[in-house]
Amino acid sequence: MDRRSTILSRRQVEGLIADGHTIVIVDGKVLKVDTWLRYHPGGDKAIMHTVGRDATDEVNALHSPEAKRRMEAYQIGRVEGLWENLLPPIQGGRFRTYIEGDEEAQNNSERSELSSSQNSSRSTTPSLDEHTLSVRRRGPRSVAESPSSSSISSLSFSGFVEHKAEAAPSYIDAWTKREIDLDLSSYPPLDPVTQDEIVRKYRLLNDRIKAEGLYNCHYTSYLIEICRYVLLFSLCLLFFRWGWYATSGMFLGLFWHQLVFTAHDAGHMGITHDFTTDTVIGIIIADFLGGLSLGWWKRNHNVHHIVTNMPEHDPDIEHLPFFAISHRLLSSLRSTFYDHVMPYDAFSRFFVRYQSYLYYIVLTFGRFNLYRLSWQYLICGLGPRKGPAWWHRWFEILGNIVFWYWFGYGMMYKGIPTAWGRFVFLMVSHMVTMPLHVQITLSHFAMSTADLGVRESFPQKMLRTTMDVDCPEWLDFVHGGLQFQGLISYAFGQAIHHLYPRIPRHNLRRTQKLVVEFCKDVGLPYALYGFVDGNKEVISRLANVGRQAAILARCQKVVSERADFGRHT
């Protein structure tokens, strides 16, 4: 019998993982991708977060039909019925070895995997009316009215110090429990029947989106964008020639700001839907014109799409020492993406306490951090060195050399005669890109960071952790059309983009109507904010965590003083 037709039990799959194999379930097929892990163009960490899980929806969202056909070469069997997810090893899952002939006895024993809700980060979610299934257009809300604020008030300072030696862990656990309870009361139940129905209708929606041609790219939209890019860069060169270096830098920053959206499309194969073609387009834009690494972004971004808003795992919300959007980050978590502890040290304690005031200031310098991350990725060779993406690293290194030649040497060093002029040009061109970093953080910073466990479906998790931002259609070019990203795009269509990442962003606004219908049908809240109100929500979240950090510091000080007093009595 063909090995691909072999029926594997849950215990057999668990045993394979216990033996160190990388096992993923896709469309009922059991894939053993050990050998593919280091060649995956999207990075190894994205696969590691799907081990032991039914990753059908994640794979469909992020891969082309051609890529899915290639996966069949790694099939070692099939599973029957609905798959009950295991907690991936990278997230703390534990697995038992499989003993032939003893499966019934082992199935009767207690399952060894830890509940994801006990191992991962949790935080607050925006207030959702559990009785309203329609789209919520959020209005302004004061910090005192937010859920996290009520959590803090109910967990008093005096109550905290009563825990004494175990004060910090107990207080953080109490916060976590309240936030989990809030999400559980606001979203559909996690029982298999409910979640499976959500998945079924989510897949039907995907079929409808395909039938309506929303996966098809309208290249006339890119023609308009190219004209805009040429205009911005031409104005940059014109003012540069006149010696107006601050004005020239402003237009260069706007040029970079707009280019990022097309690079994002290419990284998701949303332009031609061809892996090689879109990769070349993306590298030319990101590396040659922008000085960043498309490979770094893909490795980072794919993980973000799979474990959205999980503080231990999602690199897009791991910004200590500058920002902490979850109280869990106040306990020096270990990042599974960066493979090191994110220390909550004295530097972090200062910044987190005042992060709501420093938010826009820090983001003004965000592009410099992207250079660091890009070069770290390229120099350390964190991407695949063999396989179909072996050439990406070298092409990107060439692109970055070209970038620093034309920008660093040609424009800044040779083109500007004074050190002050160079400094002004550098800072203005980079600070102008700040709104882009606001867009990137806006869709997630105010949303839930609670982990509801391995039973939560992919579409529910995406909608629970991502907001869309409402704006007039004529402003789409500012946000790249990504304000509808929660399920399908990147900045203003984040929720839509997270559901269907490969939909061209120019089609996101049309897709939004279908997503709203889907949310009403399955009872999932759809978070939609205005741009101003969305910013207020983010600032409110940062302020809440900042207050939690201040309370935690006071409590730890009191506990320490009591301990010292006890030793001297």
C-alpha cells in the first residue's frame, strides 16, 4: 500500500514528534517536513509553530496552489476525521513516544501536552459588545473605561503585597485570568463544533472571493502607483539639486513610505502570484531602493501571521525595552523568535512607564532599527542557504550595497557639502516614514494578546487580534490600501489581510463587505476603528500597561522592604 494512504492515529503522530520529526497536518495529509525546514523561503520558525496542528488554513492563506502541490512530496500518511491540535514544541508542548501495540492504554492516560492558555502570553482586548454581531465603529473611550483599566482597579495595590514572596507571579497571573475571561465572554465558544463551523464558512468565503475574481491583480492600479513613485523621487532629486536638503529628504521619505506597500504585496505573492517573479520585484524595491531585507521581513512576517499578538512568539510586538503591550512582558519572557530572553531591566522599566508619551517619538526612529534587523539577517545567514531560495541572500546583499552606494555615498557624502546638511537630510528622510510604523503597530497594539489555546480556529484568532481602520477611499494611497488588513492586507485593512494575505491590496475594500457578512453569520466581532480613535486605543493600551508596570514596581519594592525588615527582627 502507498505510504501516503496510511492512516495515522493521533498517538502515532505524537510519537513521531516526540522522536524529533517535524509533522504538520494539511487537508488531512500528514506531512513530515524535516528536510524542508532549512530550505523554506518563509523561514523555519513559521513551520515550527504549526507542528502537531491542522495548519490547513495557515498554509492556504500564505501559499500558492503550486507550493501546496509540492508539499505532497513530504506526505507520509493521512488522518481521519477532525484533527485535535497538539501544542507545538516551540510553544512548550510535550510529547510521548509511541509504543507499538500499547496505543489504547496510552490514549486512556492523561494527555501530555500543556494547555496553550497556560504557556503563552495574554493581555487585554478592546471592549466588545457580546450581544452585537454587526461591525463596530469604535468611538473615543477614556483609559478609565477600558477593560484593562478595570482589571487594575480590581487588583489593588494592598491586595498585591499580601501575596508577599510570590507577589509578582500571582499578580500577573490574576491579570492574565481576567483578560482570558474577557475574551472568552466576547467571542464564540472554543468547542470543536463551533470552531469547525467557523472554519467551514471561512473556507466557503474564500471560494466566493476566488469566484468574484478578488485574487486577480489589477495592474492598472500599479501603473498609477509607479507614476506616484516617479513623481516623489523626481521631486526629491529636484529639491536636492537646488540644495533644499530638508525638502528633498521629505520627498525621499514619502517615496520609501509608498514603496513599502508594493514590497509587502510582492512578499505575499500578491502581484503576479509567481514566487520567483514576485521575489525579484520585492527585493528590487526593498533592498535596492529601500536598503532593507525582504528575506528578513518574510521570515518575521510569516511568524506574525501564524501566532499573531502572542508576546512570546510574535516578533511584531516584541519591542522591549521601548514598548510592552502586554503585562506578560513585564516578567522577562523568552522570545521563541529571537531565541533569547527579553529582559525587563531598569532601562525597560523606565521606558515602559512612559511609553504612552514616547510612542510617536520612538517610532520616528523606527527605520534605523529595520536596517539593523536586515543586516543581522543577511550577515548571520538566517535565511535558507540551499533550495529554491538559496540565491536570495546574495541578491539582497548586492541590493543593500547598491542602496548604500547611491544613498549613502552618492547623495549624502558626495552630494551634500556640509556635515549639518547631511544630518538634516538623513534625519528628515527617515523621520518622515514614521506614519508607516504607526500603521504597522496600530492594527495590533490595541488588540488582544490573550492565548485561548490550540482549539481556537485560525479565522477567529485573526479577527480577535487584529483591527481594521476606517478611512475615506481617497486616502487609501496614504495607507497603501492596507487599512483593511486584519484578514487580508497590512495597515488599514489588517484584519482582512490576516485572513487572506494573498489578496491584492487594491481589492481589500471590496473584500471587506464579504468579510463583514461572514462575521455577522458566525458571530465574530469585527473591530473597525477610525484612524484617530484607533490611535487613542493604542495610547490607552500603552498607558494601561505603563500603569501596571508602575504598580508592579511599587509592589516589588514593598515586598522587598518587608523581607529586609523580617531579617532584622
